[in-house]
Amino acid sequence: MAVQLTPPKKNVFYLSVLLALAAILLYLLGMFGVVEGGFQAIGHYVFWLAVLGWVALAAGVAMKGV
């Protein structure tokens, strides 16, 4: 039985884009030294925000009606 992928709802898509943009913003703030401690202080948060955005989008595509 093949899995039927569906396009995500707008809210799930916007949430995943928002999380990805937050990850990019934190990355840039860390690279330019705006955040105290630089990228070393927030690097793991950037990674997990990006992963969370990807998981939200993947869940929206894989689950019907989400």
C-alpha cells in the first residue's frame, strides 16, 4: 500500500516557514556577534529550530487533514 502524500494546510506551512526563518535569523545574529557569546552560544538552538521546522512540514505532508 502506497502512502498518499497531501499538501500541508496553510497554517502548518506558515509555522514551518516561521521556524525556518527564526533559525536563519538566529544564525545570522550569532555569526555577526549580535548575540553575546556568538554562534557558540546559540548554535544548538539554530539547529533544533531548523529541525523542528522540517518536522512540522514533513508532518503536514505525511498526515492527511493536518
